[in-house]
Amino acid sequence: MARTKYSPPTYELTPQQTEAVDLLLSGKTVTETAAQLDVARETVSRWKNADPGFKAAYNAALLSAWEASHKRLMDARARAIDKLSGLLDNDDPQIVLKTAAVLVKVDIPQPDVEVSPAKIDRRDALANLW
């Protein structure tokens, strides 16, 4: 029997899958996404739950959105701290002080997700063994 050369799986998304990632991240449900793409709900569900490339792309986009939000929050915190510092010498701007104090306490936890399709594939394969 001849040996076949092993080629690793490719994890490139189809244009439909790329659009599905965008729709899901915009807040659409699996059902709404499937309807907009004119595919079965089960197709989008399968992509989301069993396709390592799709899961990695979705997770990477989720992480990117978190990073953008986190950067905006950090920039706002820096401005809030500047405002607080300036208020130390001010008379009594309670509304500004309370708003800045709340903003300094706000935290957005980083998503704990994997963005490597190969790692997702391995983890899912291991999970299916048990």
C-alpha cells in the first residue's frame, strides 16, 4: 500500500463564514445569521461549535473587539485621572468627580479564548476522546 503524504488541514474561511463571523459579532443570533446568509441554522451552529478555523476566526475577532474596547477604556481612564488631578485644586465639581471616580473603577475582563485553529482542533479532538 502506498503511503500518502500528510498535509495539514487548512483553516481558511469561506466568504460566507467570514460574513457569519461579522454578523455574530454584531449581535445577530445563529438563527438570524443563518437566515441572512440563506443557509441552515445547523450550518452556522456547526461552524460555531465544531469548525476549528471558524472558531479561531470568531475568537480572534472577539479578542480584537475586546482590545479596541480596552484601549478606549484605558484612554478614558487616563483622561479621568487627569480630571481627578485637576479637581484636587477645584472648588466642588461633584458630578465630574463622581463620573471620573466610577470610570476609574470600570474593568472589562479579557476574553479567555484560543485563536489558533490547530490548537482548537487538538483541544476539541482531545475533548471528544472522553
